[in-house]
Amino acid sequence: MQFRKVAAFVVAPVIALSALAGCGPDQEGTQPSSSAAANGEFPSEWSEEITIDVFAGLANAMGEQPGWFAKIVKDKFNMKLNIIAPNVAGGGDTLYNTRVAAGDLGDLIVTDKGKKLDELVDGGLLLDVSEYYPAMSNAAKYDEAITRLNEGKDGTYAFPTQVSSLKATDPSEGIDPTFGPFVRWDYYAELGYPEVGTLEDLLPVLKQMQDAHPTAENGKKVYGLSLFKDWDGNMMNNAKQPTTFYGYDEVGMVLAKADGSDYQSIIDDDSQYVRSLKFFYEANQMGLLDPESTTQNYDTLFSKYQNGQVLFSWWPWQGQSAFNTTENMAAGEGFMLAPVEDLKVFSYGAEPFGGKQVLAVGSEAEDPERVAAFIDWLYSPEGTYSNNSQTMGAAGPKGLTWDLNDEGKPELTEFGMKALAGGGADVPAEWGGGTYQDGASWLNTTLVLPIDTDPETGAAFSYKMWETYQEATSNPLYEDWSAKMGDAPTTMDYLRDNDKLMVAPGASFTAPADSSEIETLRNQVKAIIVQESWKMSFASSEAEFDSLLAGMQETVKGLGYDKVLEVDMANAKAQNELREEAAARS
């Protein structure tokens, strides 16, 4: 009965949106008054301090943005950012639905490009910022992407993220992929670099590591795997991750291979998703799965990686970011990609027309011109360096973490090395104080890919791709890993050179909005899938696992799973058609 109540609730915003449509931005009196931006420039200063509500769909922290990023925003815009994060407020769409029903999602909104964007535009919760667009000189560099995003919307309502000047068939990642099986390489080396044929072959290797190192330096128990629930959606998010090692990514309830060769229903007995759940089950039976996985959040888990309590990471930006400090790597300790023989790691192709998230100005924004100016700044080199510092390695603010050396090349400062590669550092008071990590942008989204080139330096925004950084950080950990991986200079080089990478051409696909019936069914079935997936991961026996799987399959099919699957399967195939078109253009 409980899930039925939830399903009934989530229909409410659709009704609210319809009711709000009459007061949308097309109605007389709701457009902003004439501004300086209409004449091609934003004000040079803002006299009155304001605090804006930022609904950030991917943020992992909530409240007022602190530290150095907050100071940059305050100095440039006299503005504070109050982050509203559904990931922190219990996950799912509850917070989104509540605020939409109230008619005010936020002053600045970071949300999905597809269904949610369409609903928000139709419901009048987003502002047409066409009046300000003449002044958005940084965003205008990506005018074609912005125009495509707003096609059919009778105005400029949204701005794309992850825009790039690269080809659609080029990987969007830098020296590391988005996904991959990363292990404590020093412990792996201790074992004599055992062969790992498949995902499942990792478990006995992780068990040997755990047996050799049962506790971390802080005295806490070490686990092979540790999970979290924050990002669960159509499925258990952590169980999706191993599927990416074999070229799959999710489209609703479907796993679609990057090359369009296979589409799977996630609940099928032989699906890659169920394979992941069995992997978790086996890990738990072996004592490798952290029992706190069901209650901890991402931040708690990150601290465990920092303390050396976890042996395996799904992503380089998790295990490596937390543990691969300069000190640890100099000692030969850290996370590196494991040489699993049958890998075909999924890679997102660069998306010239943007990724799956968008930024928008709320229709109830107190000072929409200033919010538009802030969005425009995020597209600038300064904004790219600063905002993207938390996500995939942009270098941070010039003058603090990096500067140009005597040869005119970008190079991390002594502070930058400590903050970005040395385990963290305290920020000088004149830059905002606090720790560097705590002060990084909480938006957790990129507008310009960090591997794109800064026109002012001729180098990438990502410091990890700088010659100066690679020379400065050569260390025993990387040297040992490279020697065992055919002298590969980077993870991406290893994957490319060994045919272990599968690039999905960047196609800027947007799934159409669900009908009210499909939305209701989806919310019912995904709640059951997530709930039962966690139970299966911690099942006490194989018989219980099989029983839970069969029960889940029967329950969700009875709730209309097949109707949802039909929609998602059509979307997955439509996405592949766009990928093929994008590849042909590259």
C-alpha cells in the first residue's frame, strides 16, 4: 500500500504544472523589465547582496555554499548560493515534486534535459531569458547547442551542460574513463598481479587483499566493496555500475550497449543488472560487502576511501580522488585500473550539443538578470576552472591553485599541489578560508568539458592533462601500474590501445516525457526494483536470492513493468539512431 500512496503523490505536480500554465512566461506582465543585458552587457557591479535558491539535481551537499567558490561568486555577483539538493534530502523526486507543486523550484535550476525540462517550461516555472541573451557572450560560443536545446520552446529557457568542441566519437573523459574497476593497486601488486578474467574473478582477489589487510590505519575494518543509496532511481545505482564495464548504460529500465548491439530488460534473469546483484550477493557471502552500505551516504563512504577502508572503486573520481594523495602515491599506494581481461568500458562520447543536465532561471527568481550573468560566467574560462574543480579535474581558480610558469605553461602552485594532489589544504583567508574540498562548487555539474582547451593557455582546463602536472606527479604507483600495463601512460591509453573501450557517440539524446500513466507505473515499479535489489544483495542464501528475484519480477510485472519497458526500449533504440547520426557527422 505504501508505494501506491507514493505513486498517487507524484502525479500531483503534473496537475500543478497544468494549473500554473496560465501564469507562465508567455503571459502579459511576467517577462522581466528592460535591463542592461538587453544592450549587450551585464552590469559591472551589483550593489545589493542577494541569496538565491539553487535547485541542484546532482548536488551532494545542501545549504549555503561555503569557502573559496562562495567568495568568488560573492565578489563577482554580490550573491550567495543556497543549495537545495534532492540527493541529500532523501533522494528520488519527492523534493522536486513538492517544490514544483508549490510553484517555485528555485532561482537557479539544475535538472534533467528531458521530461522535467519540458514539464517546467509548460508549467511556467522557468523564465524565458531571451532579453538577457545578448549579454551572454560566454554562452554564445555554444549558441548552436543552446538553440537546439530550446527548439520548439518559443524562447530561451535552458542552457546545456558538458558542451564541447570535440567530435562526437571522441571520448569525453580525460586521462581516466568515467567508469572502471579500480583497485588498491599496492595490495594487488603484493599478491603478484594475479590474472583477472571477469568481474567475478575480482572477488577472490579482493578477499586475499582483505585477509592480508583486515584493518585500516584508523583501526576500522576493511571491506572489498562499500555502497550507498543516494543516487538510486529506476534501479539500484551501484548495481548499474558494473554493467558499464561491459559497454552498457541505462535508459530507464533498459541497459543499452554503446554500439547498439544489445538491449536488455534489467529484471531478466540473464541481464547484466542481475549479474551485478549476484556479484554483490557473492561479495557479501565472502564478507567483502560493507554492512553499512544500506545506511551511509556518499560523503560517509568517501571518508572511508580516504581512510583506506575500501579496496575497490567503481569510478576513478571516487577512490583515486579520496586516496591517491601525493604522499600515498609516493609510497606506491593508491587506486589504479585493474587489468580485467574481458573489459569493454563504456565511454561517453563528447557531446557538441550538451549532456543530460541543463541550467535554467526560475520564473520566480528575485534577480533573473544576475542569475543569467552567473550562468554566463560558468561558461567562461574562469568559471570552467572554478566550477568544474569538484568534477573530473578542472584546475580551480588561477592565482590560487595554478598559474602560468616562466615558460608560459599552466602549472599547479605549491598550494594547488597540496589541495588537488596532496590530500587537501586549508584555503588562505583572503580566498575564503576553510578547506579546499569543502569550498569547491556544490553544483556538481560541468558546463564546459574539462578536457576542452582553454583558449587563453592553449592547454586543457583539466590539470591532470598538463605536461607540468604529469612530470611533477610521476611516482612509484603510476610507474608500477604502467609497467604492468604495457607502458601505458594513462588509463585511457591502456583501454584504447587494448581494445577495451567502447565509445557511445555523443548524441544529446533526450527521452520524451512519460505520459501520466507511464509516470505512475514507473514510480511504482522502480520503488520495488530498488527495494528488492538491496535485499538480494544482502540475501542470506542463494535460495533466498532466487526467491527475491522471482518475487520482484512477478510483482513489477503485475504493476505494469512491461508497459514501462516498452517505452524505455523505444527510447533506447531512438538514442542509438541519434548516436549513429552523430558518428556519421564526426
